[in-house]
Amino acid sequence: MQRRSTTPFLLALCACLLPALLSAQQFRALLVTETAGWHHGSITSGIPALEKLAERHQFAIDRQQHALPISDASLEKYDVIIMLNTTGDLFNDEEQAAFERFIQSGKGWVGIHSASDTEYDWAWYTQLVGHMFNVHPHNQTAMLQVRDGNFPGLERWPERMLWTDEWYDFQDATVDDLNYILTVDETTYDATADWGAKKTDGMGELHPIAWYHDFDGGRAFYTALGHIDQTFEDAFFLEHLYGGIYWAATGKGLPTKK
């Protein structure tokens, strides 16, 4: 007796279930890792870490490839753009315009570490980021401080914690509505750096490391942490990172204003 193949049935079942499975994801993120300047080796650690975050927290993540240009159509299905250690000028005029419309439609952006070392000549982007990179001293341990423990992902952080990273010194803020959530205590490390044309003695009492703000109809979150590979294995950092992604993608997680 001939057995009937179950393959057509399984294919039909998968076709029916796939939309339901996709819709079960909380949101969809586009991950951009392109570099046109310095290439951080920690990108290699950051990609699987973000994929694990997506699996753990039930959101979808796709990696942007340079051969697939950004457009209104390609961005339509996403809720947030994550820029992981990007550098230099990445987007042409048409892509920049599509990026701006994406944020203006109420979507979100997340910048990790050298996302602030990207697109200096695109004024809108510098305002989205909030502070652009200036210079940094050598990697060292310092005291990281929580300025706002109510922001998603910082609920379980101590107020102060030893942390080893590449401590970015930033240019002046490009907007005046930034909400700072992490700072570094400059008295706990050597903040001086001399790159010839660029020098710093530090930023002073307020040296921001992570912040967020509403911008041009959408949301932007930035963290300067993420230079060192092992950072992407740190539970505190991953909570901090997911909190920023969650807020930027959904607008949820902040305490209700009274």
C-alpha cells in the first residue's frame, strides 16, 4: 500500500503558522554594523549578543547589509534601528532622508559606543545622537555611576560600580533635552588624552556615558559602553542595552508622569 507524503501538509501548516509566529515577536529591529572608519573588533562579539537578547526577549532582529540600501520600503517593517560600533559616513542622501522619515514616523534609534563617531557632517544625525565623540584616553577602570535608576534596564544596577572600558570624551551637546542615565566619575581614572589636534582633560563633574531623549517624533537612546569584547557577556550591560532597545522600540518602560 502506498503511503501518502506528509510534506505538503507540513508545508501548508508552516505557511499558516509563520505569520502567527512572526506577529508573536514584540517588535522588529534592524542592526547596522557598517564601518567607514575605525573597525571595532567587538562588533564580532556584539552581533551574537544582540541575537541572544532578541531570543531571550522575544523580538526579531535583522542585520543590515551594505549591498541592501536603506529606503522607506526596507525600513517599513522595523520599529527600531540599532547602530553597533558604526563609524564614518555610511548613508547617501536618499538613505539619510529615509532614516529621518523613519524616526519622524514615531520609530526608535539605539546607538552603541562608536555610533557617536559616525556621520559628523549629517546635522540631523548629530542631534539624534545628542553628543558626538571627541577623543578618549587609554582603556582603564573607573567608577560608573547610575544617574537615573528608573530607566529600563537599570533597575538592578548599584548606584556605583567599577567598570573597565574606553571612556569617550564627547563634544558639546547638539540638543538641550538629553536625559542622562549613566555617568563616569572622572576622579577615579586618568581622563586626559592628547591626540595632537584633539586634546582633553576630561569633561568635568558631569561626564555622560548613556542618555535618551525624544527626537523629531521618535526616540533615541545611546550608550558609550561596548568597546571591549567581554562587555557583551556582562549581565549588567546586557540589561542596560535591552532596556534602551525596549524603550526606543516601544516607548514603554518609563515611570508614568504624575
